Amino acid sequence: MTRALSRRGFLGAASSLALATPLFPQERARADAGTPFAFAHPGILHRQDDLDRMKAAVAARRDPVYSGYLALAAHPRSSAGYTVQNTGQITSWGRGPTNHMSEAVADSAAAYQNALMWCVTGERAHADKARDILNAWSASLQAITGADGQLGAGLQGFKFVNAAELLRHGGYDGWPQADIVRCEKSFLDVWYRAVSGYMLYANGNWDLTAMQTILAIGVFCEDRTLFEDALRFAAAGAGNGSVPHRVVTADGQGQESGRDQGHEQLAVGLLADVAQVAWNQGVDLYGYMGDRILANVEYAARYNLGHDVPFVPDLDRTGKYIKQSVSAISRGNLPPIYEMAYAHYHGVRGLPTPYTEQAVFRGPGGARAVEGSNDDLPSWGTLTFAGTAAPAPPAGPPAAPAGLHAVPAESTVTISWLAAAWADTYTVLRAGAPGGPYERIADGVGSTSYTDRPPHHGRTYYYTVSAANASGRGAGSAVIAACTGLPEPWTGRDVGDVRTPGSAAFDGERFTVEAGGADIGGTADAFHLVHLPLRGDGVVMARVVWPLSSQYSKVGVTMRGALTADAPHASMLIQGFRSAPGAVCGPPGPRPAARRRPPAARRCRRRSSRPSRRRPPSRSRTSARSRTPRHRWRRRTWRRPATATGCACRTGYGWNAGGTASSGRSPRTARSGPKWAPPRSTWAPRSTPAWCCAPASASTNRTPRPERPRSTTSP
């Protein structure tokens, strides 16, 4: 019997999970005095004890590390005489179409490999070469382009940031502070901009390239917002790359196992990269969901070593990729990904890893296979990870938990988080306002999840978690907000015949909608709405945040005559899209820190017959202007009858006390623009019958793109 497709789909197979999104308010009180939050440096792929272990083994010519070093040293991109490809001529680069792609691939690898050579040998010429490469790219690069530009940015950007981290914190004194600052600016304004949307419309390896690079940039730039957002996405993101959607069965089947083994093993390696960075910052993503990542590594190694594996037919999160059986394409070609996973699960944790171990020792007669180079992966695992042993527990308190996410229900809020390494218990705190005061609601929690019953239904509450061990209590996590149900007078409902019920959650600033349906815009609509009464004249405004999870998703702003499937309506809807070839990757306009908040969609109702001062871009009510292929802004004004309903849809909106709907502030813009008053149970619109709704016709749930704040602190 053929088993049914799994639950992780879109449209009729969409799940009903609604996630609260991150909150980084302007002012936050210290809820409880604990260890201040701090990043560890070097702390992306390699920590100082890793570098010391490599350096000692190479100096003593001790295998297998020395054999790994010889392989690295023999590679032409590891040479201090390497010719830098970017001599200032590259102001943009990208993929699909190719735009200086080979130069970025070569230079990113050369920067990382020369930085490693410096750390292992102490030869200054290698550090100088890595510095020259980083300086060339940070000085010239202004944009990343192409339909596949985001993917390339996630792959090559990760190597560039690792190189920068090793130079900055590896004892090298030849990199001027002004050059370091310019490199930081380039990572934040060019590289992060390209990957900030997590590419939800693609296979999971796309999400993962974004995750690893955002996480690495967060560490290098000491930007906690980016660090937290990447780990929150890893734990509970809506795309194919988050752990629950990437590893689709407890046996370890990967989302791309039915595609081909090249892409599947790439994704295995990328997810391990993310877990390694998290581990080096004291966060245990490796152990999440009962060592789910280990199951994925074991599954890939098992199949590519020639063994049979179980397979469950699967439909991915976008609804585009249906896999009926495991793919034998590229089977048996093992990329350099297994040493790192083996080092952690076997060396650090002491767990059984039979197939991963076979992959590591697959040489003749069971000899260790020396891992070499790969353009899409950091590589060189024999040098960098062989010989890793369990470290002694640190003397101090554990790091802050990360990746907090909330699943609200009608009367409860369940808070979950990624474990802090070396933590014994956790403390959960709650406040009724983002600035506190915070009260302890649970102490001595032994798991990484807690279900709260807030005292007031429909009110937004703010949560933070800290970890403790015998040495004390560590820093508090970043704050998240969640609301039981929806704040009055908001309600949610499905319209028409939807095969899977939709859901919505509110976090004090924005709504997150997960929906399954057929369409919006016909006489048999099927979608999910979040709506409230808007009595008399009023305005609905919304910013559509890119990207949608699939080209099958449809969102927008609409006025409906009723909440029935065949109701008359006036709508402005956007269907999912990808960037066009040659388009610049990332949001439009000047640097995000200085960008003004533009309106996205505007619906006005006035009894006056005079034309509005805010006119639409053209005479057509269905027209819209597009700033770029990646970010579309909508604005509309018209009169409507008293029986109409108004809708705004996307995964997140914040609605202020004046009755206007606008997108919730992302972390990067939370420090600028007007202050937003979240609705409470006593909220009432200023205008006085109509409805404002938030529909979605497909799986559109995602954590909205964070935008880098100027500073972050934790309570």
C-alpha cells in the first residue's frame, strides 16, 4: 500500500502551526540579574581550543590532522601567492545569470583557506592574503544579483565571514580597524540583505545557506538580533530548511532525499554548519528534537554507503516538490560533511554513529578518508574536526537559551527554546509590557518547553528564559511575545471549503497566518481570514513582506461584501514570485537603517464623493506599482458601500490603536519610525459596517525578515 503524503504541505495539506515572531523593543528592563550576554570569539566554525588543537597536531605531524593539513596546504587557493580575482572591478556579482560567479567562489574559498593556514602555521603571509581578499570585496561590492543570487550569497558569504572571524580574533594585528568596520558594513548591507528572506520558495538547502550566513554575520558583527532570528528559524521556521521541515521523519529522511543525493548531502552539511556555529556560542541545536540532525546524517551516510533506507512519500512546504521514493541520483558520492558531525556526536557526546563512522573511515582497509575541498561547503574536516574530544564543562554559568518560539492556543501559550549547553534547569519569566517588570512564572524547568496560562485572554505577554547550572544562572534569552487567542475584537475564520483548517497568532505587533485553501478571487473562495469590525469610514493599510512560501501562495488586501465564499469583493492580491534574472537581491532603496517605511497597501472608505488626495498609481483599481521584482508596495483609495468588508493578508501585520493596519516592525526597523500601540482587549477603531481581514490562500506562515537594529539587550 502506498502511504499518503506527509502533513507538511501547502494548500490542502498545509499545517496549522502558528508561530510568534521575535520582539526587540526599544527599551527592555533587566528582568533578573544574571550573567550579561556575550558572544564567544573566535566562535563561528572554530573556537580557540579547536585552533590550538589543530596547531599542536600539525606542529607534531600527528595524524589524521596532519594529513588533513597537507591536503589543505596543497590546494592552490591555500597559497599565500594566490591571485585575488576581485581587483576592484566587481561592484555586483550573482548567479542566474552568472555575474562574476567564479571570482566569488574562488576568492571566498581562498580567504577562508588562507585564514586557516595562518591560524595553523602562524605564517603571516597567509593572513595578509586573507586580509587583501576581504578588503577587496568589502571595498567594491555593492549588490548581489540574479535569480540564484541569494543561494550564492549564502554559500560564499559563509566562507567570507569565517575568514574574517579567524583574522579578527586569531591573533593577527595587520587588519586596520577601519577595514574591519567596512567589512562589517559590507556583511550587513550587502550580504545579509541578499539572504534576509530565507528563500522560502525553494528546497531546504536554500533556507540553510541563508541560516548559516545570517548566523555567522550575527556572531562576527555581534548582532544578537540576527543570531536569534537565524536560530529561531532553524528551530521553527516555515521554510524547508528548518529542522522540523528539513528532517521529515524520525528515521532521518531529508526533505531532498527524494531529489538527488548531491543536494541532499549538501543540505545535511549546511544544517550541521548551523548547528556547529550555535554550539560554539553555547546553544545546542545539535540535540534539538532528540538529536534529529544526527538521524539525518546517519540516514544520508547509510544510503550513500550502499544500504537500504526507509522512505515516506513527502510533500514539501512550498507544495511544489513531491517525493515518492528515495533518489539514487549521485548516490555514493560523499562530500566533505561527515567529519564535523562525527566529531560532535561521537567525540563530544559519545553517541553511537555507525554509518557516519563508516563514512569517515571509508578508505582502503577502513582507513580514514581525508576530506578535501568543495565549492559549496567549508570542507577540510579532517584538519579542522578530527580528534575532537569531549571538553570539560565550563566553569561559569551556561549561555542564554536561543531560538525561542511560541505556539499560542485559546487559553495557553507554549514557549519552546533551544537548549543551552551545560544547562541543568531553566527559569521562565513573563511580563505584561515589553519593558517589564518581569516575574518568574516557572523555576527549575527541566525541559526546553513550558506551557503558560496567562491571566487575561487576548492580551499580549512577553517571555524570556534563562538557564542555570551549579555555577549559577546565565544571561536571559531574547524576548518573544505571544497572545492567547486573538485580541478583541479580532477573530479568525476559514472562508469556503478548505481541506486543512487555517490558524492565526498575534505577538503584539503582527499576525502570523497559516492557511490552506484553493484561491481568493472567484465565486468559490477558500482561504483563512483574520478580521475585525471597521464601522463607518476607515482605512486599512498593510505592507506585504517578501518572500511568499511558494508561487502558489496568494495574499493581498481586499474589501468583501460578506464572509461567505461567493461574496462580492474588490481585491488587490499578490501571488508568490521569485526574483527575475538580473534583479538585485534584497529590499529596495538605500541602506535599511536609513530607509523610510513605505505604505504597502491602503484601503480607505469615505462617505464623501470627492476624490481622495491619495490617488492610486493608475486609474485601474487592480493596478499596482512595483519598486523592484523583490518588494512590491500597494496603495489604494476609493469609496465603498456600507456592506463591504476590508481585508489585508500576509503572515504578519501590526495594527495600531488608530485603526490602521500596517506590517509589524521587523527588528532592523524597530528603532526608527512611529511608535506602534498594540491592540488590547479594550481596543476600538476610531471610525465607526465593514470588516478588516487577513486572508491567505496557501501556506504563508514564516518568521518575517528581521532588519538589523542598532542595539539589542535582553531582560
